[in-house]
Amino acid sequence: MGSRTGVEARLRKAADLGAVLAVAYEAFEGMLSLLRQHQDRAGELFAIFVMAAASAADGRDAVAAAPSLPRCRKRTEQLTPPTARDADAGRVADELAALSQLLAARLADFGQRAPQEGDRAASAEAASAAEKINNLVSGTG
């Protein structure tokens, strides 16, 4: 279940902050990898992909600092959108926009209710990074 849709399904099913954080870490890591994979052939979207990759790294790092992140994470799965590996940059951007929008919403929702300040801060920072990715790849940023 390494596809974007698999990560989205697990993110939707996550029932507590620890589960959301674990999937969020995986999603950010996968987005970072995917953006780097496609940035050199993204043409006019090159700069957007580079900036989005920086935000994906920021989001991953914010999640990694959350006290409630399960420390024995499994290996991060490779994000592969339903499109082919040689998909055009616009299609990759569309796929990442959907994932980053969901990611931002789930992190914000669970983060606001977190009992620990460290989790609230990490979730808010990671949600902000996901929103930046969405804004960049959807053309609204």
C-alpha cells in the first residue's frame, strides 16, 4: 500500500494523534521523495517543486519532533501516485495537492486537541507545511 491513495486511506482511518503523526511522517517523506524525483523534468514547475520539497522536509521534521509520534515507525513506503512514474509535472502536482490538503486538515484537527504543548506545536507546524505544499502545487501560493 505504498500509493498516494493508500496513504490517504490510512490518514483518513487514523483514530488518534499517534496514528495521524505516523502516517503524516510517512506522507511528508514520500512527498519529498516524489518531488525530488520529478523536479528535474518539471519544466516551468521546477521552482515550485523545489520549494514544495523544502516544505515537505519541514513538515517531516516538525512531525519528527512531536512527543506522541510512535518511535518505532516502520520503514517509510514510497509514494507512487496512480499516474506513471514518468507522469507530467502537472499530474504529479494535482496528486500532491489532494494529499497535502488532507494532511493539513488531519494534522490541524488532531493537533488542536492534543494534550501536550509539544504535540500541538509540532502538529501546527506540520499542518502549515502541508498547506504551503498545497498552495504551491495547486497554484494558489
